[in-house]
Amino acid sequence: MSFTISYPFKLIIKNKDEAKALLDTHQYMNEGVKYYLEKLLMFRQEKIFIGEDETGKRIYIEETEYKKQIEEFYLIKKTELGRNLTLTLDEFKTLMRELYICLVSSSMENKKGFPNAQQASLNIFSPLFDAESKGYILKEENNNISLIHKDYGKILLKRLRDNNLIPIFTKFTDIKKITAKLSPTALDRMIFAQAIEKLLSYESWCKLMIKERFDKEVKIKELENKCENKQERDKIFEILEKYEEERQKTFEQDSGFAKKGKFYITGRMLKGFDEIKEKWLKEKDRSEQNLINILNKYQTDNSKLVGDRNLFEFIIKLENQCLWNGDIDYLKIKRDINKNQIWLDRPEMPRFTMPDFKKHPLWYRYEDPSNSNFRNYKIEVVKDENYITIPLITERNNEYFEENYTFNLAKLKKLSENITFIPKSKNKEFEFIDSNDEEEDKKDQKKSKQYIKYCDTAKNTSYGKSGGIRLYFNRNELENYKDGKKMDSYTVFTLSIRDYKSLFAKEKLQPQIFNTVDNKITSLKIQKKFGNEEQTNFLSYFTQNQITKKDWMDEKTFQNVKELNEGIRVLSVDLGQRFFAAVSCFEIMSEIDNNKLFFNLNDQNHKIIRINDKNYYAKHIYSKTIKLSGEDDDLYKERKINKNYKLSYQERKNKIGIFTRQINKLNQLLKIIRNDEIDKEKFKELIETTKRYVKNTYNDGIIDWNNVDNKILSYENKEDVINLHKELDKKLEIDFKEFIRECRKPIFRSGGLSMQRIDFLEKLNKLKRKWVARTQKSAESIVLTPKFGYKLKEHINELKDNRVKQGVNYILMTALGYIKDNEIKNDSKKKQKEDWVKKNRACQIILMEKLTEYTFAEDRPREENSKLRMWSHRQIFNFLQQKASLWGILVGDVFAPYTSKCLSDNNAPGIRCHQVTKKDLIDNSWFLKIVVKDDAFCDLIEINKENVKNKSIKINDILPLRGGELFASIKDGKLHIVQADINASRNIAKRFLSQINPFRVVLKKDKDETFHLKNEPNYLKNYYSILNFVPTNEELTFFKVEENKDIKPTKRIKMDKHEKESTDEGDDYSKNQIALFRDDSGIFFDKSLWVDGKIFWSVVKNKMTKLLRERNNKKNGSK
């Protein structure tokens, strides 16, 4: 099995000569294609549509113009050949038309010519321009012109040669002569092939439009024939057409300029017409005022479901009521006719655009070294660096030279790690291939194909060979190019990957693996925006380091900037579990917008940035959550129950825990047998441990373990234990098989790509493995093969791949300024297509939180943190870097602890909480189990276990809960509640842009009883190097900072990765170190105080819990 994939590689340009050669090559090729197109269009002898002028008038090159050109061409040939040209003008025109048909076969229904541009350029190019073509003469003498398509090309070439019309016209490389080591024929052939390709595409569109126009005309006739009374139809249509003309004039008068195209009554104007018409027809009094009153009432009740008010008022008039009160609905017929007529009003043929190296460029092509049709490229691998050698054309003193240039292929971040070009000496790796492909690959190796190794991060490694490449430029830079300006250029390799190791069991899954994200992006034709020097300097400014321009891995670095570029947008991303991510967008501005959330931009010394007498601010533009399929609704909420299953999604997850505990307990039975005796002391210890730490094992109800324990303690023979084990195993097996059958039934909401669903399937797979590997006959468990559960594991991996790809695509599209159209449509009940719609300006920077080496226990629950760190974050970050680099968007991560513990508006600390739902109050729900289990939590919110059972907690109450979906803090002296993930995403941007004063430090006590910073980033050490942390009480719980003038600031060192933090407020403190926190808002503690972490967060939790209790009591009407 094999497939093809394309990847871009940046060419590292070292000097202006290389940049000039790249652009000259690009310009030379586009001019050549234009030259051949002009000749071939002359042979075509038909008019073409080339665009519109400023007034909307269509511009054509008429057929008469081409006939005039071919007549001039005929006279030139006659002058050159004299009496040797025996063809008349008409015969000459016919022959040239036949030549065009041969080259561009799609222009004829029977397709007598060459099937594609490559065959046409390969087989007929040389004979057309070289009367002494040795290859053609040799094949003709041997009667072996097999390369000429059937007999059509053979006969046509013979007629041209017999009439001395070879060469048919001058080759482009003979007009703009080029000095090269190799023959320019291959270069001409490539240019000629691109000209034919463009015409093949154009002719296909012409035929498609002819067919569609015919279908539209037939449809209009069918609609008109629905009206049997032609006189009545003509009368009514005349009224409607007059109305359309009046609306056209009104529009032109109101707007002050002519409307392009005619005004038509459309379906959108008739929105709600059926419902309004039904109400009108029920009325006996159909006076204008009465019908307007009905229209007004309907519009008041359904303001978004009414079409054009002007049209409704027009058809209400007594003289126009015939439009809708008869048996035939003329308005709808006219609407459908207009729909087809609007299409017919378009140009009758597609627009033909000549290539232009700036505005409408085509791209230069190369082939791999095994082919000789076009120019070749050569890849070399030197010390793990990839170099490409390509021939380029450069212009000097109006002369053209073709020379070889070698460029280093820059690595596109993680993308380049997927592709390795294999030197020829390593081709031995291809000895291990499938027998079916052996002969073919041996031939390929003899042709010196450039082999590559491809590794997709989500799959395994495959091997293949590289195909052709194209030379690209940035379209925006190319269009605005000025002489002497250096531009980015890059190549796109078409790689033919052969899956020699048969990595994909299902071939039908293969196309989706690599193209899911690419197809969604490229289909939008989004205008690319590459990162420029100013944007890179912007990053450099805030990190206070020289930043390598890593978007293309160039060696060039940039110093700190002296001026910031206003308008730069930053998109911060916080990954979550309930939904894929929350994002927030901020824009750099020099003016304050008090209606928006904003904060100052600070430097590393926490001073407001002031450049050129301007203060800079970051203004909040928007925040949103990114939800994938299955994340639209909470999986735990109450929903419509399907009759096909008994257990809900959450109940199935609970069952997995039940069976896991039962299997563990069952496995213990055979492990208490020592030789021929029962180790009762060991069994008693197991009973105590189970009852202490896994109490649920005895309450699950599947097996009465209290009775089993008593039996085993009374047994004296090991056979009794073995028999009891078999009995219990059989009983558990019945329930387990019933549970697995239940899990195979579909649920109303299957979970889509949600993390909850993936987590459930992984737990189910572990349970199945645990069940099969359980202890049955001896004290040793069964060892499973790696292939066990392969299908379910493969399904889980596919879900993870799709989650990452779709999520990354969503983030990238958001950064580019696009949203799903169902996010802006008003009718939420109507199913939308979910197409992308441009709404916002693009962002230049994407920020994510850095979860690696993240050990803070208090910021997130450990379970949530571990899941995010396990696979999602790194894979998403790497994939986002790959895709964003193609659009010039810079991607970075921010070391952002406690972004979910502080309010983004004012930096006040707070707590996570949860809003109680109806599902939470169902008996034995997960929420009540947490409340009942945690006595401290019950005391904190002033409830007890009995209160919980009596439903003293009400729906919509907000209660403290670690990992809850809400965040509660204090703003303007009042309780302030926000969505937790959105608040975290804002803090990520704020942490990067604002560089707020540190609110957490870890101090280490020295021998001299003084404290200094421990394991902090270098910028903090620099900031606090001249400060002493002085305790204000004996308990060492409150500290203040004092300046020590005797200490010189420590010299700043280039910051490496952030040192791993080991101390947190939730961990045991040693005698020599302590974690301190500072309230930057001044709400809970004085800003100048540094507080012991345990006290700090205890005060925050107690104060916030009190405010939440007051909020709940006020809502419920209690004191």
C-alpha cells in the first residue's frame, strides 16, 4: 500500500544573488508560459472572457481578434516558405485548430489527442520544434511511434512535416536565449507543459459551464410551463418584473452608485411567507390595513423569521393580492426562476487569466534525478543537514544564464523530524520489503530515486521515495515586491510514501490519517500571513533574550526592539477536559479602552513599557471555548434515555470501578495459600487493608464478601478455597459478560471526541485485559500477548489522533480569524453545515501553557494534570507548531503555574467551584459521594451528611469543588464568578504580556538564619537579588521584603528551562525551606506581605466559601 503527501521546506537564502536567481527563475518561467499560451490560444480561434472593467462591463478577446492573428501568422509562414507552403488560409486555420485539439484533448468530446499535459509535452514537443528530431525520425523509420497518442498525433505531425511547418514557431528559449551547461529543451518542455495544463483546466471548465447553462435553461422552461394560463402568467410576471426594476432604481438612488447586476426577488426575501400567507387566507377582511396588522403581529413574535418587509407591503396592496391568493403560487415560481436566471446572468464562459509572476503566478517545477523530462534537483545529506541543489536562471546585462545553486533546507519545527532523506549509501534499508514490491523497487533503486524515511508522530515509520518539487514564494510578498527586496521562498516536495511494513490494517482509514487538517485549511483559500521581523522582535522584547527565528529555523537572531508594532494580536490557549480548550485574544494598543478588559504591558523589571512617549496596553478582544464533537453537552447531564440500554454513560464508568475492585479481591484468594495450608494471618491483613482503603469492595453488591471472609477463615483445607474461588469466579463472570454486552450498545450521546469518552474506553480496555489475565487456577496471573484488545486499542488511538488534529485545526482557524458559521447564525435549532466564516483579524502569536515539569499540586487536581500532561499537551503543541508555521504564526509556551487560581481582571486569588445540577442530586451520584466522603468539605459549607441526603443543597447552588468548571474570586468588593478555563486562558496571555510581579517564591534558610530564593527562574533571582525577606512573626508565616544596598545585583544569565519546583503549599515543609505567596490585588492580604502558602490558601478558601454560602442563601431565600 502506498500514498502521496506534500510537505514544504524553506530554502535558507544567504545573499542577494541567491534571492535574485530565485526570482529571475520564477519570472522567466511565467513569461514563457504566457508566450506559449498566446500561441496556443491563437490556434484555438475562439473568444475568451478575461474580466470586467470598473463599471462591471465584461471584457472579451473576440474570435475575430484571433482570426486576425492567425491570418498574420499565415502570412509570416508564407513569406518564410514561399512556394513550399501549398495550404490555403482556410486549410491552414483548420490544421492549426486540429493541432490545438491534439494538444488540449479536453476541448473535444471524443478526446482524440493526448490524455494529459505531460504526455503532450514529452511526445510532441521536440517534433513540433525540431524538423531533424532524431528520436522521432528513428521511431518513424521503424514504424514505432508508440509514444504518439494513437494515429491522430502521428498523422497530424506527418501533415505538418509534409507542409514544412516544422518548427511550428520559435521556442521561448530561442527568443530569450539562455546559456546553460545542459540543453534548454527540458526547460522549454516544462514551460510548455504548464501552458497545456492551464488550457486543459480551462477547457474542462468551459464544458462544465455549457452543460450547467443548458440545465438552467431547461429548468426555467419547466417552471414557466407550470403556469397553464400564459396570459395570467405574463400579467403577473410583468407586475413582479416592474417591482424589481423599481427596487433597482431605489437602490441606486439611495446608495449613489449603480448596482452590479439586476435586482431579483430571492428566497431570503420570502422568508416566513408560507406562515403569513396562511394567516392572510384565513381572514375574510383582506383590507390592506388588516393584513398589515397580521404581518406586524407575526413580525413582533418572530422578528428573525420574516423576509423583506418592502416586498410584503407590496403584495398586500389590493391590486397585487392576485400574486398569492390564487391556486398557483406565482411568487415561489418567480423566486425559483430568478434563482436560475441569476446563474445565467453570469459570463457564459469562465474567466481566463494569463500568468503573471506577481499577481497570478505559476510555480517552477523540478523532477527527481531518475527522470530527464524536466530539470532535476539533487538532495545531499551532510552531518544530518539536508541540502538541495537546483539549477536557477539569473539575468545579467539582459542575458540569461542557468547555474546550479545549493541551499540548506531549513527545518520546519517538528515537521522536519518526520522526514529524513536517506543517502545512497544507506539504501540497504530497502532489502526488507514485501515480495510484491521487490521487483519494482529494485528498478527504482537502479534509477537512483531519492529515498526518504517518513515518520508520522501519531503512527509508525514508513519508507518511500521523493517525487517532483515546486518552487514557491509568499503570495503577499510577491504581489508587493519591489526590486532589490529579499523574499521568503520555499519548496514543496511531493513524497511518494510506500508503507513497506503494512502499518495500516484498514486501507480505508489511510487517507484520513495525514490529510484531515490540511484539507480543512487549504480548502478555505486563506491568505497566508508570514511572521515578519517586527513580530519576532516583539517576542524577543518580552523574553529579554535573542530569539532564533524558529518559524523557519534560520540562524539569524534579532536584538531587542526599540519600537513595538501596534495591532499585533496574541491568542492564548488553555487546554481542558470538559472541552478541548478555551482561548482568549488580546491586541497591543497604545490607547486605553475602558469598555474592555485591558492591562499594562510590563518589561522584565515590571515597569510599564513606554516607547516614543507611548504607554502600551493589551486589550481583550474576545474569549471562547473550543468544543469538539461530543463536548457540546456535558456527558453527565440528564438526557433522553434510549430503550436499547439500561446503564447511562456515568453508570458504565462506575461499573468499571466495581468490577476492577471485585477482580482484585478475587485474585487475592489464591494468593493466601502457602504450600498446602491457608495463610489466615495474611488473609486477615488483606481483609483489614481492603476495608480500610477500598470500602466500596464490600458495598458493591455483586459478592457478599463479609460472608466469604468468614467462610475462608473457617476453612482448614486449601481445596475449599480453590472451590470457593471457582464458584465466585463463575458468578462474577455472568455479571461481567452482561456488562460487556451492555457496553456494546450505543448510547444516545456516544461522546464523540471528548476526553471523557477516550478515558472511558481506555478504562474499559484495561478492565478487559484485567479480566482475561485474572488468577484462575494458580496464584500466578496469565500473561497477555501485545495483540490482545488490538481493535479497541486501534480505535482509541484513532480517536486520539482525530481529537488532536481537529482540535489543532480549530485553534489555528481561530487564530486566523475564522469561526464556525453556526456560532453566528441566529436559528440554533436549524442544523448548520459548520462552514468557516471570516470574522476577526488574524493573530500573529499563539501561546499555550507549559505543562512539562509542572508539579504544583494546588493549581489543578492531580488527575486532571496528569491527563493533560500524558499525551494531549505535547502532541497538540507539536502539531500546532507544524501547522501554524505554514501560516507564519509563532507558537510558544508559557510557564504558567496558578493561572487557574487567580482572577485575570485584578490578580486576586480564588477557588474553583461547581454549580449544582439536577443530575448531581440523584441518589448515589458522584457529586454526593464526594460531599459525604469529605467531612472537612461538609463542615466548610455548613452541611452534614444528613443535610445532603435531605437535599438541603439546591439546584444552581455554587459550591467549592477542586477542578470545578467555575472560578470564584472578589472584584470591586463583590463575589465574582467566571468560567474557569477562560479565566486561565486570559491569565496565560497576561503572564506573557504583563510580566506581573511574582506572587509565589520559595525561600531557603541559610546557616546565618537569613532567607534567599531557591530554585526560581533567573529573572526572579535578578529582580529580588538586592532584597531581603524578613519574617514579621516568630511562626515564620508572614514576611516583608527590604532593600539591601550592600548587595550588588546578580549578573543576569541566559535562562535555561525553568528549574523544577519541588515545594508547594500542599507538601510537607522542611525546616529549611518555605513557599510564600503574595496577594497582588491587596484584597485578602496587604500587597507588601508574603504569606505562608498554607495560611494564604486557607484564608482565601474560607473567605470565598463564606461569600458563596451567602450567595446561595440569598438565591434560595434563606437567612
